[in-house]
Amino acid sequence: MWVYIEQVGGQVADVSLELLSKGRELADTLKVKLGGMLLGEGVEPLTKKLFSFGCDKVYVVEHPLLKRYETIPYAKAAAELIRKENPQIVIYGASAIGRDLAPRIASTIRAGLTADCTDLEIGDHEDPVTKEVHKDLLYQIRPAFGGNIIATIVNTHGWPQMATVREGVMAMPDGNNGHQGTVVRFRPELTIKDVFLKLLSEERKEHTVNLKAARIIVSGGSGVGSKANFKHVYELAGVLGAAVGASRAAVDKGFIEKAHQVGQTGTTVRPALYIALGISGQVQHRAGMDESAKIIAVNKDPDAPIFSIAHYGIVGDLNEVVPMMVKAIRKRV
Ligand code: FAD
């Protein structure tokens, strides 16, 4: 059971740590070891952290041509290692890098790949035609048809079974469990001919919105009405020390930037408190926030679907309700 460990500049991506928690669970179910596949140059010191997040073995693939992420050399090196070790399962974060790398590896080694899973489980599968039973397959679970059904996909045609998994859907494990593991070093056969790009300069823009790390999120939807009226969302978020989220409709209407979008094609969040203002609660929005510990919804339509998952619902006009909430919170702090 392997997890691709994504690192940029020596920083392990959060999604890889999230996947180690799921990977640990799957490895224990299968009674196999949990391996991390770590590519780069000078990355071996990261193995200590990976052991503490549950890895039993870390395959360290180092080469000067892997200093920076680039599709072809990374895919070639990873495919070489996978061919050598023949893991049963390999999972990747559905990040920009994971979405680029995993399909390239899949096509190189002729493996299947399910993109953008929201859950993974182990189970048996009976072929409906041949009645052959395949034991202990990876159930690759993801929304399909615009989020209207949840599909479970299996690969009965050989190893490795591969999937990319959305960021933020698996819980972030506690990384201090004193777990120990072993390092397996692998030197890939790469030459300069495998590098097709010349990097002229690097421009970095830091994320200004970190929804995944927020304990409280106040999200506005199309019901907020305008960009100017998003001041209500910001004001409530301000008094609560919360991050600001949004529905896709609010983003599409230009009320707020895409980086704030929560949902199937936005960020998946699981804060302690999620407040939905003027959001109807369509399945694609709910897919990104229904794991929140507490949900409060404000909507003027008593039949809005958001109320079916809200712990507290306020039926009313957000233009009246939010200022009252802000006033009440200010009085208490
Ligand atoms: P609406 O559905 O228009 O709802 C607005 C709500 O505001 C209504 O319930 C209304 O009663 C209420 N309202 C209006 N005025 C007020 C007021 N003054 N006070 C209180 N309440 C008021 N959506 C996402 O959010 N995230 C995604 O990631 C996402 N991905 C998608 C992917 C696909 C493939 C598809 C097909 C769709 C996706 N969508 C996504 C879109 C989704 O289907 C909905 O269209 C969207 O979530 C609706 O946003 P909304 O609730 O803000 O708007």
C-alpha cells in the first residue's frame, strides 16, 4: 500500500499526510506495510516526518534531475520503481502535481487510474458476468454525473490499483506517534534526455485563502445578491475570526474570487463551524462541506436543501439576520 509523497522545496504537501492516514487504515485492513514514494533531491531528511505519520517504509528516489517537479523525469523514475516493487495500491493527492503525474505513470505502466476520489475502502467484488470473486480490491469512490451519484470503481485487471484523492477529504493525522520505519533508496536511470523543459524563472504566489486550515468558515452564496453585499459575509467572518468561503454561483457571478469556492470543484472543508448564508445547498456544494462539525444555515426559503444537513437553521433574509448575529457576537466578546 503506497502513497505518493508530494514535496515542493522540501515541504511535504498536506494532502500526502492526509493520504497517509487513509493509507494506514487500508494497509492495516490488508495486513500489509504502508510505503511512501518520495522523489526529489536531498529529500531523505523528510523520511523522519513520514514515519511519524505512519509510514513503515519510505522509498527515497533521489537524482539531480528530480530537483524540481517536472512531469517526464518524475513519471519515468516513479514508473521504474513501481515496476521493480510491484505495489498493490498507489494513491496520489488530486493536487496540480498529482493530477499531472498519476495519469502519466498510469499510461507508462498500463495501470488503471480513478481520478478525484472522495473515499477509499477495501472490499470484495463479484464480476456480474463471470461470477469470479476478486478479494480485497480497492474501492475507489467518487462523485459522478455532476455529483448526482456516488460511483464505486474497482480495477480487477492487475496491480497496481491507482487513484488520486481530493485534498481535504481525509482527516489530517496526528504526526507524533513515535512510529519507526525503514528507508529504501532507489537510484532511477535518468539522463538529461529525459528533461524537456528549461526553467527560465520561477514566480510564486502564496495562497491568500486557506480554507482547509480554518476552524470557522462563513460562506456566502448567490443569495448574498452582489459583490458589495458580501460585506455582510466579511463582517460576520471578522467578528468570529473565520475564513470566508463561497458557493460556485457566488463565484460565477463575480461576487468573490474562485479561491474561496467550497464544493465539488472548489475546496473540501471540515471546519468546527460552517455558516452558510444565502446558499441553497445543492449536492455539489454539500459535497465540500457536509463533514463540518456544526453547520448553521441562513436562508429565506424554508425548503432550501441546506436545511436538511444544517444543525441550526434560520429562515430569514440574511440582510436582516447577519447584522443581528454580528451585534449579538460583539456583545459577548
Ligand atoms: P442558488 O442555488 O441560486 O441559491 C441561492 C439561495 O439563496 C436560495 O436558496 C435562496 O433562497 C437564498 N436567498 C436568496 N436571497 C436571500 C436572502 N436575502 N437571504 C437569505 N437567503 C437568500 N457549487 C458549489 O457551491 N461548489 C462547487 O464546487 C460546485 N461544483 C459544481 C460542479 C458541477 C459539475 C456542477 C454541475 C455544479 C457545481 N456547483 C458547485 C453548482 C451547484 O450545482 C449550484 O449551482 C450552486 O452551489 C448554487 O449556489 P448557491 O446556493 O449560492 O445559489
